[in-house]
Amino acid sequence: MGGALVNAGAMDLDELFPDKPDDPLTLLTKQDLDPFSVHELEARIAILEAEIARVKAKLASSVNFRASADELFKKT
């Protein structure tokens, strides 16, 4: 069974978290960026890139764990 392809287009967070208007990710994406300085925006990007790397590592770990489990319990 192959992995599902993820939509490469932009995701609408209202679709991803429809019942969670106070979700931190939803609030983060709706935050007004106008008050931030260039330095603050650069710092924010660095933090978000580090979070993306952390999520990608977790995703890879989960996919590898699932593949290992599938291999262990596959029917012959």
C-alpha cells in the first residue's frame, strides 16, 4: 500500500482546524505582521523553519515506524 500524496497547494487552515478557532496555529497565521520589525520577522522565520524541520522529522519517524510495522505484520 503506497503512501497518500499530500495536496501540494496552499492549505486553508479553516479546513484543517474548522472547530478550533483558538488553535495556536490558526491564531499564528492570522496575526498582524505589520507591527514587527525586520529583525523580529527574520527571527520569526528562523523559529518557524526550525518548527518545520521538527515536524518533518516527526513525520519521517512516523512513516518509518508505520512501514516497519506493516512489514512485520504483512500477510504472505
